[in-house]
Amino acid sequence: MGKRTAIYPGSYDPLTNGHIDIIERGLDLFDKIIVTALKNPGKTYLFTLEERMAIMEETFKGRENIEIDYFEGLLADYLERKNTFTVVRGLRAISDFEIEFQMALMNRSINDKIETIFLVPSISYSFLSSKLVKEIYKFGGEIKSMVPDIVDKKLKEKYSKK
């Protein structure tokens, strides 16, 4: 059997321990996970694409079974280019399910080879989102247990410049 690879797409603005939890769980099922950041010119990010990728490269340094990449445009087109048709997504709440289910069906309507695997995070990360991390940090809250050390450091740098 060939190497089983899955794609884990997201904005990763910033990467959280919840994302890392899903990646680790994904590696229980797949030989390799391609963590791919979305480059969407219509969306405003706190971190640039280059910064988000650098954070992920640093976090997963030395992990040959984790590849860091980015894409813009349709996920279905990216999957075709990578010749990998399995997508991993994390589900925290019912609201996530509705959005993720709709996206999975849309991707499948574009290319019927695309399969989406939904993983539930550890209970300790079930509330966690990049948006909440940024808000908590912005208002002086403690986020060390929610993000890798490099994200905490980069948030400090980012907000000290503002």
C-alpha cells in the first residue's frame, strides 16, 4: 500500500494547540499530513502568509511526516495538483459541523474523489479558535496554554508594534 497522505487546510492565523491536536490525531490515521495555509486576498489576517508559514515550519521542524504549504483559489484544485484527495478537518461544535459539511459537499460536487475526514479535538481544545486567541491576547489575557511558544512570542512582537 502506498503512502497515505491527507491535507489539513486552514487560515492558521495563528496556529493553536487545537490545530496541533488535530494534526497529531490525523497522523494516527495517515502517514503524512500536509498543513496548508489559505492565501485569500479578500480576507484580513493578523499574520502574513509568510509569517503563518514560518510559525508552522518552526513548530513542526524536523517532522518529516508533516509538510507545510499554502494555496489560493479552490481547495479542489490544490488537491488535484497534490494528487491527494483526503481532507482532514476539526469539528468543535455543531456550528462547525454545518459549515464544514457544506464545504465537504461542495468540494465533492467539484471532484467526487475528494473525501473529508472530520476529527473531534481533545476536550481541552474544544472551545479554542484562532479568533478567540487573538481576542484574549489583545485584551491582556493569558494564552500560553492555547498556543505553541512561538505563537505567544510572535503575538507579543505583533502587538508591541501597534
